[in-house]
Amino acid sequence: MKKVNWFYACVSCAILSPSIVLAQPTQSIDAPPQQIVGRWDGIYKEAGISTPVIFRFTSTGKAIIVSATEEKQGLRGYWANYTLNAKLQPMHLDFKFENSEEPLLTIVDVVNSQTNSQTNSQTLRLQLQSTEPTDKRPKRFKDALQLQKVSDTAIAPLTQLPQAEQSEEGEGRFVMTTLARSAILYRVEADRFPTNLAQLGLNHSSTQNYRFELSAKGYQLTLIARPKKAGLRSYIAVISSEPSREQGTTQLGAVATICQSFRPASIAPSMPKVSPRRSDKAYPIITCNSGSEPLLF
């Protein structure tokens, strides 16, 4: 079986080559079909490793992709233009990256189903296997990526918060992970950071077990979770969108890391170290400081 590499090759477009700038969204009188517009979350599996993946399709032809960093201890977000032909079955989906003369051609469909709670759910099937910018469009699905629709926008609702609050420390992990993922999408889509927690879906800064803070300055957003009771660990997350030196103010995306204290603590972990960009990296490396460790997304 042909090894899938376009998915991480796309990451390379935005992450590994600072000299490459992703395509800007094309302006079109006709809006793209709405079938896949929204946020879709799933799990990407390769070489026995499972990592989260998010696809956000906007109504203006912009696709935002969030996937694990090379170290698998953080997430990174990048984007490209997309076009969708919804008249065909399966639907034809094209991604256009600035560093490729040819678009990446693939297929996609949306399956509607009903859960036990009588609520409608949607699953997006996206063909990643055997797709490269130089390949022909696949004709059928094989080991397709399965993504669940979680929102019509970039922000995931915190609908599972009541259940997470029952697990106490699990609440901190759940909320911080949800906020950090939404913050990446918000930053890449809006080209700016949110200024308050409500913009990320958390309407109150205090939950049953934690207090949360958000601060944004320049190319960096910081999220903090402090426990309200003893025996719980604290968390800090950094989302960075520092532009490439070679590209001045051009934004290539965003990268995030969450750090959790080794032991229960009432104060937040020390600020993670954000390293300068190296020549072979288009994103900064975020490293947890002493007394904390990275939280796997």
C-alpha cells in the first residue's frame, strides 16, 4: 500500500519551509457549496500512532487543517484554498497549495445519521490514502479518514463540560484541550487571536473545579487553568503564530502546546519556552519548563 505522505507534506508546506507562503483565499462571486462547511474533528492513524486532526472548511473557500506536531506533543494549524464539486458522487474536493503547481485532487462525502439521543450527527469521509498533488483523483474510498462534525464555526461547544466536571482533574484537561484547539482555528481563520474566553466557547472563567485565564500579546496567546481545590494539577498553554523571518509579517499558521504540572499545584506552571525559528522550521518549538510536562492532545 502506498504510504500516505501528502497530509504531512501539506504540513511541510506551512511548517518545514519558511520560504513558502500558503495561498490566500481566492475571491469568487459564487460561494462554494455548503455541504462540508463547518468544523470536523477526527483521529488520524499512521504507523500505529493515533493523533487528533481537525478540518475546518469556511464558506469562503478556505480550508484550515490542524494536526499533530512532529514531536506529537502539540498541534499546528495551517491552511489552503479549496474547491468542492458537490454535483458529483462522491463529491470532488480540490486543495490548492501555493508551493504546488497542481491542486491535490481527492473525494469526500457526508453521511447523516441519528444517535440514540435522537440528535442528528454528520460524518465526513475524506480520502487521504494514495493522494498526492501529482496523482489522479481517486475513484473510490479506501481507508478513508472519518471526521465528525462538531460545529458550523471554528469553535467547538463545550457540551461535555458537565461530565468532565465530575472527574475533577479531567475537567482541566478537557477544557484546556478544547480551548487550545479552538484558539488555533480562530487564529488561522481570523488572522488574529481571541481577546476573551467567550470567543473560544467558554462563557464563564470559573467552572466547578478550575479558574481559567486568557491573555494575548503580539504573536502569542496564553491560556491558564488553576484548580479551585487541593489535589489537582494546574495547566498552561501557549499558542504561537510568530511569522517566518524570511516572510516578514506573513502568517503561516499557529502551533500550540499544553503543559501540566507534575504534581497538584494551586499556581500555574512556569511559562513554556518558545524557541526562535530555525532555518529548517517555519514554526517555533514550544517546550514545557521545569516542573511541568506536555499534555498529549
